[in-house]
Amino acid sequence: MDTDLLKTFLEVSRTRHFGKAAENLYLTRSAVSFRVKQLETILGVELFERQRNNIQPTPAGERMLNHAEAVLTAWERAKQDVSLSRLQSTQLTIGAGPNIWDAFLQGNLQSLHQGLPGVALRTEVLPQNVMTRQLMERTLDMAISFDPPKMEDYEQIRIGVVQLYLVSSEGPLTLAQCQERHYIKVDWGTAFNILHAQEFGNLPLPVLHTSSSRIALDFVLNNGGSAFLPDHMVSQLLERGELFRVSGAQSIPRNVYVVYWAQSDRRDQIERAVSLLQRDDDELAAIAASQS
């Protein structure tokens, strides 16, 4: 099947508009309509209900969304896999949510690169439900999460911990004083949200809700307020007096887990990656220094 048909189908599904999809794909509107019609002919079903300025997926179209995404993901991975250079023997695809990258993985990516000779890395920033689906479809080798899915025949290993501090840019504050100022809610996963509701229910409604700790940090520094942010991200700012820990607010630890298929043909490389991610920052720095 022509993957361009699937890309066009997904873009129309996203924009719900043939004209906008055409602009985004640098095609004419008639070309977009023709591609969708081709795909419908191949599948033998209608994928969209076409009403003026109201394009909606049919039930068949809704079901096709996940399949189209899976096929394109597998195709992109296949292209990269067969195009590995002579110095690379395999590829690992790692998926994680945006806050995992900000708070944990970003600083370890260089160590993975240096500690996995012959391995090409493919990294994806994905929501939890997509990671789980791609693990089951075998298009993702490793899923890294605060709230890992429990899946039969999959290994689940704790690889680290992120310590979250409630910090403010407006000088030393008590928890009660934070109730009168901006609060930025960062999504740190289900367990965090439960504890947050139990212990910090008196904090004001968020002026900003985000899945990115970097966005939250920039907002706090530029606009004032408080947010739960990871220790490594705020430690230097605390030392310089640009941020302050809120007194009376306990820190919240979040365990980081990796999940992978136990029978993967890349298991040796996955386990090597896991061992690298489990090491502390001093060990990682020593490895990087010795191999530089």
C-alpha cells in the first residue's frame, strides 16, 4: 500500500478539513480528495462523512486511525533499520513521555550513545496510551514511564527516581502563602496526581497546566508563582537564589520504570541500556569521561 495514502488520511483526520490538509501536505485539494478516495476503494469502506465544513471520520475511519499510525511507525522504523551504517548493527526505539525526557532521560542520552556501540537510537516522545500500544505492536523496544503498564510477558524494572520540589520564584514562601499566588500544575503521572489531591488540595487552581517541566520552569521564572519541579533542574537556581523551596511542602519522589518485551530479539542491547540508565550520575560522568 502507498504510505502517502495513509499520511493523507491521518492529516485529514487531524484537521477535519480537506483544504487545510492539502495546505499542510503541499498538495492540491483535489489530490487530497483523490488519495482518500483511493484508500476507501482499497478498503471497501467510506472513511469520512463529507458534509460542508464538517468532515467527520466514520466508525470505520475511527478504527482505521490506529492501524494507519501503526503501519507508518513500522515503515519508518523499517527504513531506518535497513539503512544502518556498517558501524551499526541494530536499532533501539525508546519511547517516553515529555516529562521523562526533561527530568531523567535527557542527561542520560549521551551515556546511552557511548555505552551502546553499534546501536542506532530512535527516540519518541509519546503519551502513555500510545507507548503501551506500540509495545504490544512491537514497534517500540523500551517504554519509560512514571506509571508503567502491567503487561504479561513484559519486563518491568525500576531504573531511577526523580525528586520533585515545590519551588517559587517570589522569595521564601510558606505553603499557605502560595495559595495567594500563581500555581503551575505539571503532569507528573497518576500517582503524583493522587498524592497532590490529598496533600496539596489547598493550592490555587493552576494558571497553567502543562506536561512539560521546562515550560513550567520558564513560566515560573518569567511570571512568578510556584510549581513542582525536579531536583536536577532547579538545584543551581536554588543555589543562586533565583528559586526558593516552599517551606512546609514535602518533596515527592517519582520512581522511573522501563518496560520491554521479554522475548525481544534485541534483549541483550535493551538490558545493556537498562544497566546504563540505572547507574547514578557520577558513574555516568565517569563513563563519558573515559570514552571521550
